[in-house]
Amino acid sequence: MPDTPSTPPSPTSPPPALVRPRRSDRDPRSLAAILPWLVPLAAAALVLALVVQSAASRGPRITLRFSDGYGLRENDPVMHRGVQIGRVRATGVDLPSRKAVVTIDLDKSAADLHRSGRFWIVRPELSLSRVSGLETIVGPRYIAADLDTTGAATRPVALDTPPSDTSGDGLRLVIRAHRAGSLAAGSPVSYREMRIGEISHVALASDGRSVEIGIQIEPAHARLVRANSVFWNVSGIGLDLGIVGGLKLKAESLRTILVGGLALATPERPGPAEPVASGHEFTLSEFEEEFTRWAPDLGVPSK
């Protein structure tokens, strides 16, 4: 038989094209494997952002020592004129000094308090001379802060009692006495039985030989105090048994009977002396009937 011509070989067929699966065709099991990692990564990123933001807004850290902590706790607020400017970071006790140690973190906006700030613990206080901190009966204790505008403070100061005047205005004087009697911080200072200031603090002198009574006169009444003025204690009730007048009861007011206080008078002859500046010192005088008769003209001099 004649040879049958062979069929020429067919060209090689191209390999099938690689078809990528569409996104919707992916295995859902791969997404399920990735999803558990996304949640902690997002949480870690959020925490890192909060930490960076907190560090950027945080100011200095201050350690204060008070005679008593009055139940102050961690995270209690630090306030300045009704605005929170920081928070209590930690509380503790220094046994050798018998002091309560409180560490606070201030906001960056309150950084100036790190150099010349005054701090005190606000707690409920109800007495004849002061009513304050009543909001802490149902709320937390807190630390109040203010700037010392006198220029004397170069570091933070922890106060056991609130300052008598947080504005820094007024005339600050020191009265030296042999004993404190019933005088205490918050007791009034009066002129003709009108309140013109108050006692800011009572403490022993550094040498222990006298008592220092710090007072603050309101700015409007600073002109009443002159270099020859006298101060005396009007605390309590005095009895004067005279031969002619009989028994006399002497007391400035009900308030001074209960909480004590100081009175001020300025002689009129040989004329009122010059006004005094803050820091001037007086010696506490014994009361004399003549004081009540002094009536100098202490008006503002004409220009």
C-alpha cells in the first residue's frame, strides 16, 4: 500500500493563563486569621496616642508635706479658682518627720506654681470664725493652689490652713505679743468695732521669746494704720469694778467674745504718723480707756 502521508505535528498549545481570584473569591479563612490582630493593634495605637497627648499636656511634678492628709487620695483634683489644674498622683507618710507626703502632677498651664505656689488641703471646716470646704462633705477632698504674689516664695509651699487672702492684696503686718490667748487665724481685726481685716496666722517667734501674730488689713482700710498706731486684744469679756461707776461689762462684740480678735486705734496728737508698709511690726498693747477717745482725721490727703 502506498505510504499515507503523516499528519504534521500540531504546534504546542500555550499554557493556560493564570487567573487571579477576585477579592470576593479569596478564602474567608485568611481574613479571619488577620482580624484578631487588628483589634489589639488599634487599641495599642489609641493608648500610645493618649500617652503622647498626656505627656505633652503634663506639667511639673511636686512633692508636698502637710501636717495631716485629711483623707486625701490618689487622683483627687488640684484646683485653682474653681478650675482643675492637676491631680494627686500618690500619698504617703514620712514617719521620721510625722508628715503626710503628697505628690501631685500639675498641668502645663499651671507650671508657674512649681516656683511660687501655695497649696493647702480643702476639707469641711465649720467654726465660729470660718465656714469653708462644705462641698467636700459629699465630694472628694482636694488641694487648692494659688500663686504667692508677695515675691517671697521661691519654691512650692504646703500650708496647713488656707491663706487669709489669696489675692495677695492688702497690708500685711506682724504683731508681737507675750502670749497668744484665744487669738487664732481667721479672728477679726477691727477699727471702731468695724472689721477691717483678719489674723492670718499665730506662731511662736523663731527665738521662742514671743508670739508672732500675722494680720492682713484690707486694701481699702490700709490708710488707717500708722507708725504710731496701737493694737490690743479684745477677746472675751472684761469686768471693770469701779468705785464710782460700779460694775461695768466691757466687750467689743459678740463675735470677739466667741472667737477673739484685735482692735486698732491711732492717736491724733501730735498728729497721725506716716502710713506703714507691709512687713511693719507692732507690739501688742494693754488696753487703755484713752484708746477709745482717739479720733484722728485719717482721710486720704488731697493732691
